[in-house]
Amino acid sequence: MEDLVAHVRSACGDAAAVSLERGQGPGARLMFLGVEPHRAEAEGLSIAFGLADEEHTTVVELTVLLDGGGRWEIGVEDRDLAFARQVVDAVVAGRVTVQEGKGRSETTLILADGSRTSSSVGSLLPRPGWRARTPVRRCAPYRPV
């Protein structure tokens, strides 16, 4: 967990406010890493650390969330942490598009190697053609290019 937090702080530098908070309430087994970029056009993100114990020492799962609706639930193996770092790097670099339609959204990231990963959120009711009718928002990088 500490390595991922350090990576986020390093990647963001002074371009974003980074906070780390513990879940509230008795038996809370979550920690939240929040990133709020200073540029309004950039995408914020948060990482929820699911913890195995109340002492907040053992991380058992990660959930990476973007303000625009992207969500990736991953484990804590080395490959999962590498993916989380890639997501952070893509968001900070502004390689994010968000398409929001009525009752649904899709967030796409372009990772450093050029591959894409997407996350969709939507209602159960089908809406054929919603992507063709919905504009795509391109998120800005944390720092001006």
C-alpha cells in the first residue's frame, strides 16, 4: 500500500491535492486515497483499500475509481499494483475519455504502452446507439503540456 501511495504522490506532485483517510465507524476496514487535481478539466480519482483487519495493516483488495464513473476492482498481487500505477499515470497524463449518456457512462484510459482499458456503468435497460448520440469528453492532464 505504501508503494502505491508514494507513486500517486510522486506522479501528482504539486498538480493535485492527495489525501489518505481511514474509513469511519467501528470495525471500518477501508482506507481511501483521494486525488483532486487543481485543473478543473482533469479527472480526479480515488483508490479504496479493502483491509483484512481493523489495525489497517493488511490490504486484501483495491478499487480504483474515477470521478467520471470508471471503476476497476482488482487484487493486491504485483500485477494488480502495476495496473493501478498505470491507471494513475494515465489519469495524470490526461489519457482519459468519458462518455456519459442517460443512465450510463463509459470511461476509457490509454495506458503508457498504448493499450486501452474501459469501464462501463449503466442501467439494466438497453439503449441501443447511445454511444453514437453521446459526446466524448477528453480529460486534461494534471499539468499543462
